[in-house]
Amino acid sequence: MTGMTREQAVIAVGYPLTSETPTLDSPIWRHWVSSFEEYQLLWGSDGLIKEISAVDTVKNAIVYQPAR
């Protein structure tokens, strides 16, 4: 979810591949759902996730959205 810390993101989805994200201080973390489906966590200057970038099908599968 947006607003999560790096620690919370690691607990929720694991560490990004070091070949894709060389350091955890990177402003963008690349994660892969499959060989062809990726998503990116974009970090704000405050150290929180400001955006999750992915195609809709991937985003709907990975982003928690509480029931309304």
C-alpha cells in the first residue's frame, strides 16, 4: 500500500532482486510477479511508498484495497 515504510514493504513482498535494485536506498524498487509481469515501488523523500506502478491486472493482484 502507499504510505508503507521500506521495512513494511520487505515484510509484505520481500526484498527486491539485487540485480534490479542494487541498494535498498534506491528511489525505485523493481519486483516481478512472473517472468513477464513487474511492478515498481516508488519511494518519496519521506521514505514512504508514494506510488505503486504496474499494469492494472498486476496492481489489482498485489495492492491491498480494504472493502468499502
